[in-house]
Amino acid sequence: MTDTAATQTATLANSLRNLPDEHGHFGQFGGRFVAETLMPLILDLEREYRAAKADPAFKAEFDDLLEHYVGRPSPLYFAERLTEYYGGAKIYFKREELNHTGAHKINNCIGQILLARRMGKTRIIAETGAGQHGVATATVAARFGLPCVIFMGAKDVERQKPNVFRMKLLGAEVHPVTSGAETLKDAMNEALRDWVANVHDTFYIIGTAAGPHPYPELVRDFQSVIGIEAREQIQKAEGRLPDLLIAAVGGGSNAIGLFHPFLDDKDVAMIGVEAAGHGIETGQHAASLMGGAPGILHGNRTYLLQDEDGQITEAHSISAGLDYPGIGPEHSWLHESGRVDYLPITDRQALDAFQLCCKLEGIIPALESSHALAALETKAREMGPDKIIVVNVSGRGDKDIFTVAEHLGVEL
Amino acid sequence: MSRLSNAFPADRAALVTFITAGDGDTAANLDALVAGGADVIELGMPFTDPMADGPAIQAANLRSLGAGTRTADVLAIVAGFRARHPNVPLVLMGYANTMTRPTPAGFAARAAEAGADGVIIVDIPPEEAGEVAPFTANGIDVIRLATPTTDAARLPAVLRGASGFLYYVSVAGITGLQQAAQASIEDAVARLKAATDLPVAVGFGVRTPEQAEAIARVADGVVVGSAIVELVGKHGKDAPEHVRAYIRSLKTAIEAARKEVA
């Protein structure tokens, strides 16, 4: 949350960085679609967030924890061999995978737990899919000495045993969710059910830039450290802004964190990569923008995978972190306004990019981030060597080696 | 103005009953509710992600969707009910995503045509009231929820645009689990009735005739949901007779309460 030229332009009347409006709307998207029991609490959260944003002590503590606990700033790294391989644009990695807990998720968790403490809440809950957000939440809950319950679909508990054990080591209680399809959206339903029954003492740390206002805004703000750093780092390395930013989009917090500080830089193009699973045409995917329609779920209006009656359909992606039938509302707006292009990448393409990055750069990327890397195949090639691309390597892939081995037919 | 305006008698509390559409033989179960003495019907629209509901109604949603229930089927159930029971008010209850499809105006028109009198859309709070304006325009009451977290400062916002009745959710939580202490219900109802002329119905966690009777002494309506839904789930095609007997026991208790007229 450093003050830069980028943050100052947000005050311009025609800026793309002024949203949401006072009702939490990004154009027709966003809003506060929650049960009445939760409304007073999210209005409180909004007031508290405004106060925190204006409080230098809050910002100082956030910045200090990011530096000394998370290990920021994360490097901006010139991926020389991948650049040579494609023979086109210069490729830089924003190395969020080097953060404490191995992904960008921790940035948001630090911000939210400081808000929880500020509001006097004494119990933390969160949902998780692959377990990355669960681990990050359990981490900050341990650091701040607060009890923590993580809701995780029973299927994901089975698929992600190492992360379940990590969360338990960190002192969290992992609650397997057996309702619905037993995956991320059901974990979120169950977290909301817990929250509504425990509003008096419980803070819900939502893991992505979605949910009822003010969550999409505050998660974006906490994650914007990614883009703010990248902006300064690329200026230092290249003396100019990049031509293209690429990031994977599930809920979309790593992408909005990278994109947001650049939204008013008209010459910086942006691509959000959606998980196309087995291919959009198969119906087995997690690409809400490419294969969904606007609707209302989990507190916000946004693009959702659903049938014509509005029943939510199952998402599919090889990457558990992208396996969600919705997307943050600001992405829906950026999609409709045309400011950001969204591109589908299949499981197969992501697996290929995963292996290429391991072999050429000595970096094992998360399967989520591998979707972003896969977009380089066409984009880096078609852009000339005088162009610059920044890819958000949002997480590391250690958690994914079992999944990858299975798909490659390797027995561990 | 809808059938709801006559549904709450002055001298006793109304019995408001909920079942999920498409779970079991809904038409027969609805008839059993009426035969047992229900004054107002709440018909649940099944949804894949019922995040305000407890295990009983979640399971009912899954059974209904598993049986292939579509929105058109729910509206056909409403139309059939309306033909058989011209005077019993029926309220559709559910979540925004299915109740604003393809648009709020489009759904409101279909619901009105089928004969619905009101809607309760759990995840549309007053802050998003623009979404529900088409229901009012189609003569459908928009029933608002007040909860233990709705304080005095917020109550006017909840009441603005409310019609039909006010649904007091007596516990901060999901449907069908805990029950509220009678004293807290009495305090809340007194507070709500001082702020609105709408009838105040109390629900969440109400199961026994004794609870219904206690609530009926102070409130204008008693809402029972999960307990009925459990009967439907347990008895399948034999559910109607069990439902009717259970509703009758609740109604007898409510009539015994004989609310004191203020």
C-alpha cells in the first residue's frame, strides 16, 4: 500500500480505479446479496475498513508484516530462458510464489486479520478449495493467537491431504463439508452458515476478491501490493511500463492485485486467464466469463456457471484453486468494459506450461499460475523482442506434484 | 394488496407453513397443509446453494433438484394450488439467483400469473431493493426479514418497502436448528410491532405445539418449516397424512393461545 503515482491517479474523475461505488457496485456487478442477519455486520466491516484505510498505524503494521513476515517485496525476475525459448517478448515473473506460505493468498490474510483484531473479533473462519487460502488463514490465525475453523469440501479434504495436515499443524480445525458437491462453493456455503450463527464474535476471512461488498474492494486493495511493486520494479529494470500483464483468474485476487495499479495506464494490456478444464465446448470447465452468465451467488452479482433456471453448475479444473463456478465482480466489469481480455486455457495446456517452466526456469509453479504461463505460448511468440510481458507466478507448485504425477501417469 | 392482507386474523395468530417445491408429492402435501389448518403457505424454490438453510431444508433442496425440478415445475405447482385453493395465500421463498431469472420483472410476471401472493428472497437485503421492485409492480408482496441483529437504527430501512407481513427470524443462524428463548422473542416482537403495522410472524427453530402456542400469545404468526420438511423426507408418498396431523396439532395449540387483542 505504498503511495505512488499509480495510487494518486485513482482520484481522477475518469479513472478506472475508482470503483466500486458507495453501494459496492462495479457497474451492474458486485453489491451486497446476503441474509439480513449478516447485513449489520458487513456494514460494520465497511465502516471499519474505511477507518483502517485512513489510519497510518494500520498501514504501517500491514507494511511491516508484509516485509518481515511475508518476505516482501517479492522479486520481479527476468525469465531469460523462457524468453529465449519463445523468441518473442521479454518475459518477467512476479514471484508471488516466494511469499511465506507459498502464494499471494497471505497478503490478503494479513490485511483481514488486522481488520478482525480492530473489530474485536475473537474467532476466525475461512473457506478453502485446494487449501492454499486455508493454510494462509491458519497461518495468520496462529500468528495472532486466534482460534480458526477452515471449511473445506470433503472431496478436497481427500484430494489435498498435505494442506489439511499443514492447517492442523498451524492449530486450525478443518471442518470437512459434506453438503452439495463437497467442493469449494459448498465450503463457502458452509462458512456463510457458520458466520450467520456466530456473527457476534466471528470474522470471515474470504479468500478471493469476491463476496458481498466490501470484500471485493478490500481484498483487491490488500493484493494490490503485487501490482504496486511490479510497477516500480519494471520501471527500475526497463525504465518503462510493461506492454502486457498476464494472471490466472479463479475468483481473481492475484489478477486484480496485479492489474489494478495499472488500469489507468492505457498502453498496458492485460489478460486474465480462465481455467477451461477439458475445453469450454465440453461444459467441463471453470471459465465463468467465457462459459457463464451474470447471476447472484455468495453475496455478489457476477458471472456464474449456471443453467437457465439459475441453478449453479459444477466447475471443473485440474487446478483446485480455479475450481469455482464464479469470479470476482470487478473482473466481470473489466470483462464487459473491455479493459481486460480474458482467455481460456485448458488443463492440458496448463500441464505443458507447468513442465516447461520447471525445466527451463527451475521454478515449479502452481497449477493455477501454470494457466497464466500457458498464455505465453501464443502471446510471447506474437509480440516482438522489444515488448515486455509480466506474468504473475501467484503460487508455487509443491502442493500440485501429486496431481501432476497422476496426469502424467507417474506413480509416486 | 394480496390475499395476505386477510391472512392474519385479529383474534389469533396465523399458522405459516413451509415446504420445498418438488420434494415428494408437493400438491398432495400442500393440500395436507391446508387441510390441517395452515393459514399461509410458504413454498420453497429449490436451489443448488441454499446457504441460509440448515440440514433438513438443504436435503429437501437436493431431493427436489435430484428429481429434476425446474422453475417451470414450481410455477405449475403454484398454479395448481391456486386453482384448488383460491383463497389461501401462497408465498414463494428462496434465493436471488433463481428468483430473478431471466430477469426480476420476467420472474415476477410469471409468479403473479401462477397466483403467488408474496416472495421472500433470503439474499436480497433492503440495500438491493431495486431488484425486487418488479414484484411490487406485479402486485406481489415483498416480505422482509428482521433478525436479532437488526437493531433500532436499521429497522426503518428493513421496513421501507416491506409488505404482506414482517418475518422475524428469531435466531441468528440457519433454519431448523436452535430455538430462541421465549423472552427474547417477546422483546423482539414488542419492538417490531411498535415500529410497523404489518403483522409480525416468528420463525426459525419452531417445532412443537408448545413452542407454537407460546409464540402465538405474542406474535401475529408462527412459521414452521424444517419440522414439516423432515416429515416429507421421512414419509415420502405417505407424507400427506403425517403432515396434516402435525399441522392440526400446531393449529390446535395456536387456537388455544387466543392472542390478547391489544
